Amino acid sequence: MNVEDVFWQKGRRWIRLHEKGGKHHIMPAHHNLQDCLVTESIALVGIVTHPLDAATRAS
């Protein structure tokens, strides 16, 4: 799966699955997968901070 295989369309996240023989299926992502993808992408960017980070920075 490539980055291009996950995309937004009409307010929903969709996934393109590749099969043997060049076939592919496009289907909407399950809401749990959608939440997981959002959480992981935010973590990769570094936006999420650990609650203890604020305490250690303040001192």
C-alpha cells in the first residue's frame, strides 16, 4: 500500500486495495481505521505531546 492509496473523497477516507493481475478495489475506510490513520499521522508529524513533557518544560 502506498500513500496514494489512502485518500479523501466526499468527506470520507477511502482506501485502494491492489490485487494480483492488476485489479484494484476502492472502498471506504472503517471508522476505527480512519481514527487510527489520523492518530498515526499526527504522531508522525510530532504534534502530539506527552502530558509529562509540559511539566518537564515548565521547570
